[in-house]
Amino acid sequence: MHRLPIVVDSGEACGVGTAVMPAVRPVDPATCRGTFAMVSLGCPKNLVDSERMLGLLREDGWQLVGEPAGSDLVVVNTCAFIDASRAESYAAINEMLDLKKAGATRGVIVAGCLAERQKESLLDELPGVDAVIGVFSRDEIARAAERLIGGLGEQRSVFRPAPARALDDSGRMRVTPRHMAYLKISEGCDRTCTFCAIPKMRGKHATKPLEEVVREARELAADGVQELVIVAQDTTYYGIDLYGEPRLVELLDALEAVEGIEWIRLMYLYPIHFTDRLIEKIATSRKILPYLDMPLQHASDAVLKRMQRRVNRAATEELLEKLRARIPDLVLRTTFITGFPGETREQFAELVEFARRWRFERVGVFTYSLEPDTPAARLDGHLPEEEKTARRDELMLAQQPIAHDHARRQVGRILDVIVDRPSGEREDVWIGRTKCDAPDIDCVVYVTAPGTSAARPLTGRIVPVEIVASTGYDLAGILASGD
């Protein structure tokens, strides 16, 4: 979870936490409807929704500006996954409402997951909000903006039912660096994990038809994208609702054929439906990276059952053994939850032992967040916050030497690195990522490239880098000779 203010910049990349796009096409002053700013919160899937709204507003004649103060309106695309994300969303909305009270903007539109989760009550809680747009009403953003500026306040909320198929994400105004983009292949989730409210906000799983995904990928490639980051709520489930069987392998076959795409990164892979065909596809592909993001949440069978994950430790370990054995140079990312209701010290110790045994290269750990409208909220055995946090810290401390050891083992190797942005410290030092690192959430490589500069940039290129040092999680390297 991170706050991502959308800003206009003539460069192609910027520091972590802020999205910067290539120079924005100005709107014709004669037809410009007004100016707007956007604050986008939450996950990459939410960011795709923000980019779609940006594109729709641009096509309707609205000019994006970098700062909310002074704009005609502000759109806040919210997250509501856990308590901390809701608090961040409310804080962002209130900050924009303060600008409105001060006369620094004319209106505030709230969209996204918090809007969907709170629905009509959000207008009662925050009467200064001018319009509320649900997750599946995001394509109504231009009409909502027009009503706001026109002073038409009779319709302040717009909600649509979850669609049978995922929404069209083409025509986006991307805010990621030009060379990478998130590609959402489905919407919603059919899982019934007891801790998760996503199905209440995002609906049931809805596959985006394969041909539509490929069309979007071609559009992105034509815009300069080299790295596609595949996202969904449940990536391995792709196709079941639409085709009657998993179709992720067929989708990957088609995406590999898209000219211009060099890296395909898979995120949010649920361990169920991870077939031998899929493993073989990843293992033999030139473009699909040996990087798999597979949230496991826990290792204790008792906790997994209370979570209603529908998978046990034995099945998970069988899958991990296959992945490690069959995919060369595999890097595994996972997430765990500590302090789930009823989690005993013995069950937590089992989780720590599991993490140490499998030596995941990338791990995120979250404390259990009590969500009032989920089944887990009604379970017994809720733990104090300080105990949940202590367990999180203990697990992260156990993971740290594993991650540091992986970084040290890269020293001396020549690795392909996709360069994201200048370092901002020296003109010949750049920041990039290896195949092992997803944008924003994983490690980076500091690349020294003599002779490069703003006039001779390295941004957006995939280059060989000799790794010369590790600094904790991150790496440092030198552009290999001959590039």
C-alpha cells in the first residue's frame, strides 16, 4: 500500500512512490473543459483503474495538472483492503476537502474500493464530497466531472453491478515509466478467504477475454512498453468462468508473440490451478520471467483451514518442490499474515520454520487486520495488536538473512537489468531492476554507466550489468562492456 499522487512531468521516471508520465498531451484551450488532479491509492490493479479514468478525462477534454491546489476538481481513487488503507484513503479525501474549503479546488470526486465498500454512507460521513463513483462505475468519471463543474448535484453517486466480464482497460493514460505497464487480466475473486473483503468490493471473478488482453498488450507495446506485469486478484484462475477451464497458458502463449514485449512478470498466483503445463510454460519461455508472486498467507494447516484457503501445507510444499526443481534461477515472492485469530505460538513457530526451510527470496509480512464484514471477524481468539506486530517483526527478522544471502550470491554475476530512472545523485548512475524484482515492492540495482547522462540516457533499456556489491537487499553494478 502506498500513496501515489499523479503528477505531470516531462521526464520518463521518478522516485519510488510518485508516478511520472512522459510529457502530457495538452488539451486544446478552445475545447478544454477544465483542469483536474488525481490521487491514486492502493495496489497495481487500482492503478490500472486510475489510468483508465485519466484517459477518459483526457479524451473528454480535461487537462491533467500536477497539483490539486488550483485545479477545478480532484479525483481520489481509494483503497479499502485493510484498516490502514482505509485510514489512508480517508486522510487523502479530507486533505482534498480542506483544499476545497479553502477555495483551492472546486470539487472532490471519490472513486474506487472505499467508495464501493461504503457506498451511500460515504456521502453522509463526508458531506463535502461532490460525487462518489463505485469500482464498476469508473467509466462514468467524465460525466461525473461534467455534472460537478456544471453545478448539477442531483446525482452524487454512481454504482454499477459487477460485470460478467472484466472491464476494458484500453485507452489508458499511463503513469508508470514508459517501458513498463501493469496488465490486468481479470477482475474480482471467487475465493472465500475469511479475512478478505475484496469479493465484497470487486465482485466475483470475471475473466477478460483473451483477445482483449492481447489487444491491450499490443497497444501497450506500441507505446513503448517492454515489461508487462500481469495482475489480477487470482491469476491462475484466469479463464475458468469464461472458458470452463484455466487458460493462463494459452494467454501467455499469445502474449509472448506480441512484438516489443521482452519481459512478462506474473503476480498474484494462487497455488491452486498451478498445473504442470503452466510450470513447463514458465520454465521454457524466453520472455516469462523466473519470478513468481504466490501469496501463501500461512503454513499451519489449522490456520489455513480457519482462513479457508482450501490448500494445506503438504500440497503447497509439493508445488514448491516442483517449481524449484523445474524452473531455472527461480525467485519466489510470497506474503504471510501474522496474528490471525486463534494463531498459537506453536502455529506461528511453524510458519517461521516454513519460511526458513523454503528460503523465499522475497517476502512481505502483514499483521492480521480485523475487517468487520468478513467471517474472520467473528472467529474467537483475536490477538492484541502488539502481539501481532511482534510476530510480524520476528518473522521479518528470520527472513532478513535469507534475502541478504540471496543478494550476496548475485555479486560477480552479469545480470540483465531494466533501467527505470536516473539516481538523482550522479548523472551516470541509474536505478533499475533485475528479473528478480517487481516494480516498487522489491529491490533495486544501482547501475554505474560511464558516459551516460540526461543527454545520453539509459532509462528504459534492458542492459547487462556486472554486479559488484550488495548493500542489504539492494545491489550495485557497472554497465558491462560492449553495451
